[in-house]
Amino acid sequence: MLRTLKDLFDSLVPPSPAAGAAQGEHALQLATAVMLVEVMRADAGFHPGEREAVLAALRAKFSLADDEAARLAELAETTAREATDLFAFTSRINERFEMPQKIAMIEHMWRVAYADGHLSAHERHVLWRVADLLHVPQGAYVHARLRAQQAAGGGDSGHAGGTSAER
């Protein structure tokens, strides 16, 4: 009961500009983390390398400490399980990220996909869908994939080139 009253009072008090900016940054971090986790969840099985790739991307993208990245990834997993679509997350990213940042995020997502040494059709579909919602051009999408594949040591060579069927 007390928590409900506090939530009500908090909703009536307008947030300070600094609090609003911090909330916006946290929402952006969560949206980005959800996209990374979606790639990890696309596989039927779980591979620890995928989780480490998600954590590495969060640390690099937002300069987070290990424990902060881990908490954000856990929250993103819960949020992703409860989400009904990706648009709420990609629209927030579109509002705040310029194209180079979006391309870097897509590359991080490819790194998550390649972290287990296998690229599934569902992972490719999730990446294509997110890139499409972020308005990432096909050429940039393919180059991000190739850079991530090269960083992974070749990844799944059976799927090396981007095809029009992916888009």
C-alpha cells in the first residue's frame, strides 16, 4: 500500500530536468540492451559466449562497470521476455542515435550472434528486422556483419555474404 502511494505521489511531481535526462539515458541503455538480448534469445540453446558478448557491448557502448552491465543485461532479459514487439525499443534508439551509432549497435548485435560459432536463421532474421526498424542501409548492415564475422574468427562461413533474402 505504501509503495502504491509513493508511486502515485512520484507521478504527480514533475521530474527535474536532470532526473528527466537520467531517465532518458537509462531508457536508451535498456532499449539497446534489449536489442542485444533479443539476438541472444534467438537461439534455441544458450551459449555463455553470447552473454559475454552482450556484456562487452554494454560496457563498451555506455562505459559501464561489470556489475552495472550485468544488472542492465538481467533487466533487459526480463523486459525482452515481457515485450510484445521491438518498435518501442527501436523508436527510442532512433530518437537518440545517429546513423554511426546505430551501425555500431548492429555490429555489436552481429558479434552476439557469432559468439557461439553458429549463425542461425532466426538470429539473421532478428538482426535484419532490427536493422530495418533502425533504417540502417543494406550496405552498412552487410559491412557490420562482415566486421563482426572477421572479429569472431570467421564465424559461420556457410553464411558469409549478405543476401537480398535477408532484407
